[in-house]
Amino acid sequence: MIAHLQRASHTAGLLAYLYGPGERGDQGNPRLVGGDCHGAPLDLLTHAGSLPYLAHALNAPVERLGNRAPERPVWVCSVRSDPRQLDLTDAQWAEVARRVAAVTVAPGGDPDACRWIALRNQPRQVHVVATLAREDGGLHNAYRDAFRLQSECHRIATELGHLPPAPTPTESAPAPENLMPITVTIAPEPSGSVVARGGDSLAKSLLNHAGFAYANDWHGPRHRLPTSMSRDEQAAISAHAAQMLRAARYTVELDPVLDTSSAGPQRAHSLGDQVLAVTDRIRGAESGAELADALAPLLDPEQGALERVREALEAAGEQITDLADEAYQLGDRFGFASDFIIAAQSELAGEDEELRRVAVPPQERAAPLSAGVHDARSAALAASPAATRAPASLDASPSAPAAAPPAGPAGNSASRTR
């Protein structure tokens, strides 16, 4: 079971998308399965024609905030179940949505919690939509929501029996006694060339791929690098060849002169030094825009250092399991660490836009959103008793008309969590 956490700007537009056919036409039979709007009659607001009233019922606490309302006040969590398992009933999905809300926007026993609804429009998933304004005039702190969602979804999947059983430890096959490791030696020659000796046909192919040339003369068969090549180039090619050979399970004897991996702490910690340089840029930032630019190499969702660390941890977990089935628990720990980075990426999604508004003069900031339907006055629009305790709005200016529906929930997206 996977939770995908997002933020949106317009409640009415989001609901119009969720109640519509979707971008690929795969959405149908939209229906509310649960929610809590603090007294609003949700049973009467379940049809597409009632969407403006439903949106206003959710937006009422946000409108009372006035200028203090966030630009993206809508909290959206889409929960999907394992496609290999049977779909849950609406009642079961309603319970999943209640538990998701209970660990995030609507803790149990909190009378001033955020308003939320749960609706379904596709098999094996439910959408939980909430507004971040609380009934007491405060704002929900979304920090660590992604971690709480991941933990709760894991518990729910375990209770439903959707998680696969842990692999049974098996004894690794004993290595044949007559199997001898193949050794490849790479060393410089007095003539100035670098020579690689030993190995089978695969090792020779790897050496050719690295840049060595095959020679077979009175000195015997070997692979060599020319004397015209600089020592730095020879060292780089030799280290690359050794890396490939070791990945293929060859024993490599690489001369220390050519081993760039042991060329002092400057090389050993080059990645750490690069991140340290980013940290220096962060500490020297004098505006939100400079801070966003400094963080970009870390937080870019596709090429950032955080994403590369996540990929490395995930690969390490898979490699551990491939090397030894009985070490599956250690591999799972690396997998969990990768999942935590996914959760961290979800927490920081959209941070670039928010950072660029830090330390910006108030007159340069965009006017805050004040959307909703104001001509409907019904029980759905009734203020919660807690509203009387909320501070008065700083600016009671008329609200702007509702914006056009976004392209979809992903249009105001963050990243997924597991």
C-alpha cells in the first residue's frame, strides 16, 4: 500500500478533476466514502452538481484566515493498494482514509482538526482531500506527514495480509574446491607503459573496453597502454579497468602507483567535499532565491544528490540480497533507508517556489488566494463552534472567483511516499 502526498491551490478545481473522467478517461463512478466537515451534511453533497457547496464546506476555515491563508491550502493524499491483491470494499477504504487522516490532518479526539473528505473514482485507491486550516484558526503542521503516512500504510498492508512474507534463509551453495580465482595484474613497466597480464576471454574484453591494446610478441601475450600516454591518463584507465574486473569477480593486483582510489583523503572524500561546498553556499545565501539555487544540486527530483543517494541505497539492498539470501534483513534495512529518502523528498516537494518567497518584501509578494463560493448559504457553510474562538481576519476583502480546474492532482504535485 502506497501513499502519494500532494498539495493543491484550488479545492473546487481539484474536486472537478476528481469527479471527472481524468486525463486518460480512466476515472468513473466518483463517490464519497467518508469525511468530517464539522457539521456539513456530506450525504447531501455527493453529486457532481453539489461540488461548489462541497468545496465551500471544505474551504470555510481557509476563508476565515483571510490574508493569512497559505497559497496552497489543499492537502491531497492518494492511497493505492497492491494490484496483485483483491480490491477493498468502500467500507474498508473508508477505514483506510480515516486512519490516514488520524495520523495527519485529523487526529482522533481533536475537535478543531482540519476538515477532510475521502472519495473514490478508480479501483484499488482512495483520495483523501483536506484543507490545512484548522477550526481554531491555526494551520496544520505538515512536517513529517510523509513519514507518518508511510508507517501507517505499512501497518494497514500488514493487517490486510498484502505484504509478501519474508524470504526463508537458504544455505548458499558451497563453492567447488577446484575453482581457483582468476588474477589480473596491472603494473607499470620501466619503459613507461602500463601492462595488464592474466585473465580469460572476458577479462581481456574488459581490458579492451577500458582502453588497453592487446599485444603478443616476444614478451608474451598481454594488454598494454602506450608510453605516449600521460601518467594521470594511465592511472585513470587502469583504475577503471580494475573496477570493472572486480565487479566481474576477478582478483585484481593493481600497482599502488596506479590506484587512484588510494590517492589520499582528497580523492577518498571528493563527494563529501562537493556536498560541503553546497553547504557553504547555503550558509552564504542572502535571499530565498540564492538559497533555492544553492539547494538545487541536492534536491533536484531527477538529478539531485538526494535522489542519487536513494538510488545507491536501493541498489545496495538489492545487491546484498543477490549475494546472500540469508542476509535479506540487512538488505531490507537499506531498502527502508531508501524509502525514508523518498519520504524526505515528498516533505520537500515544491520547496523551490516557497524558498524564493523567503525574505521578499511584502509589496512584491503575490496576493494570497481567496477562492470559494460565496453565494451559497446553507448548513454546509455553517461555521464550526470553534470559529468563534478563531482570530478575526486581517483583511475582509471580497474573494476572487474560483480558478479553472488544474490539469490533475499531479499539477500541484509533490513526490510519492511508500
